[in-house]
Amino acid sequence: MTETKLTVADGLVVSLDYTLRLDDGQKIDSAGQEPLEFLQGQGQIIPGLEQALYGMAIGDTKDVVVTPSEGYGDRDPEAFQLAPHETFPPDLIFETGTGLRMQDESGQIVVAFVAQIRPDGILLDLNPPLAGQTLHFGVKISALRPATDKELEHGIAYS
């Protein structure tokens, strides 16, 4: 009797060990002590990485290069907004590069980064931090399992 080897496919929960580097080799993220767990095919990770994982088996490793178009997109020069100083609590101290969680007009939470501190307000950059970057992943599949009915119904993996 032959046992079928499980490989990454839609509807499977993938446990992924990874290291993420930029073009200059700078390490900017990794899975840490526990692998990243997600439900394959649900868009829970960036498209370029998700596509590259199909067909991999437990223990397989791969280097994956993700272009901006398959990652966080290109930087949008229009994604800046000037917020008057009065918008913020008076005791809030700003530094260039500081991340802020804010609510947009529709009530959605967005993350903005301080691009400049000006006399007329704070210039906020609404681009994702990795927009415009080519991403270099070193990945290893540490575990695979079929998703439960509950996971498939909700579209997310439960640990």
C-alpha cells in the first residue's frame, strides 16, 4: 500500500518557518520560535509567497523572491495625508518613522507612519512599510494538515 505524501494545496493548514530579507540582505522578519500557521488559498499571506508554496512537502525548503506587484505593491506617492496638529492629543510626541494606528472615515483601522513633522501638521505616509520592496524569503514547511470544517468555514487556521 502506498501512502500519498501531503503537499501544500488549498484547504490545508500550513506551518511555515521563514526568514525575510530585503535586497541589501537586511533581515527584517522571521517566524520566531513558532512557525507561522495559515490556511492555504485564503489570501492570508502575500500572493507571491502563497503561490510559491504550492506543491511543497513537510521538510522542503525554498528561496522565494517576491516582487512588489506580488507583495505589498509599489509605493504610492499619493498615499500621504497632512493631519493638523489639533487632530492629535497635545501630549503626543512625534518622531519621523513612528507608526500610528488610526481610524479612517469608514471606521477601518489603518496604520500610518510619520513622514514629516511640519509647522502646519504631521505628514502621514499611508503606504505599507514594505511597499516597493522586493522581498527575499527563505522558507521551510514544518507541518501540513487538512483544515477542520470550522477552519474552512471561517477561512482561517486555528492553532
